[in-house]
Amino acid sequence: MPEYNLHKLLKEELKNGSSDLVTRPSGQMIRDRIERDIVKEEDGAVIALDFSKIGVIDYSCADEIVAKLISRLLGGEYGDRYIVLTGLNDNQEENIEVALERKGLAAMAAKKDGNKILLGSLNNYLKETLSLILNRERTTAKELSEAMDLEANTSGTRLLNLHKKHLVKRTEEIMAGGRVWVYECI
């Protein structure tokens, strides 16, 4: 998994010695740098944005970096790539979550203890489906249908919606003589 150390990018782009991500113009410079690099990653790549050495990230920077990256990812600007946020402290998590919620967006984050959480806004039924995938690490529409007592087309639609939001990866596998989409954690 390619890892983008935001502290390193901050030092390279702003050259001001700060470890805080504050102001919209600073956020735009960091996002521009990430965008230049992200398109070089291979299709299917899960890109980790590492906040572990960042102090504060204010709302405007969270909006400029994370919300705009996620919005453009969903708009197809980066191809088949995924973004996960890592190394977040509680303050950073809160400001990023507000920035995502205000735009109706969601992103996956990996906590320091290894647990994966959702930040931002997502329908309750999709949260429930995502929770099942996080617990199992991967699932198919048939498995989801059986686990949650859903119609097959409902299961497939939920999984496809999570994939379109770049919250889960989708791969095609051959199972029991046929091709099946498998949805897994990023």
C-alpha cells in the first residue's frame, strides 16, 4: 500500500517548519501534490494518507485536502484507486469527519490499533453492510444476502454502492463454477 506521509509533504511543499495543516491555501498545495502523485499509482492501489506526524488539521485544510480528494475520487478523476486515512488523532478525526459530512462524503480510516472505521456520512443500511464486511474482511452478494436476510438484488446493490463510494474493493473470482464479485476491506 503506497503511503503518503503528510508531514513530509508539508515540509517539502510549504518549507515553513510547521507540523500543522492549517488554512485553505496550504491545504490546496498539499492536495495538488497528492494529486500529482496519485495518478502515478497503479489501478486498484489503496493509498494511505498518513497523519501520524501532523499536529492540528483545521476544518478548511481538512475540507481542501480530504473532502476534495474523496469528491474527485468519486468523480472518477483518479481511476480505480482507493484512499484510506491513517495515524489520525481524535482532533484530526473530528475535523475531517465534519468536512466529509458537510459534503455528504465518507472515507475509511485505520486506527492506530488496526481497527478500521468510517468517517463522514453514509446511509444506515450501507453502514450496516460495511460493518459486516469489516468483520468478515470480504463477502459476496450471496453471503451478504444470507447473513442479513436480504433479497439477492438488494445485497448486490448495497455492495455495488459501497464499491462506487470507494469504501470497499471489488474483485472477480471463480467460485462453484461461476464468476462472482467479491467485496473486501480496503
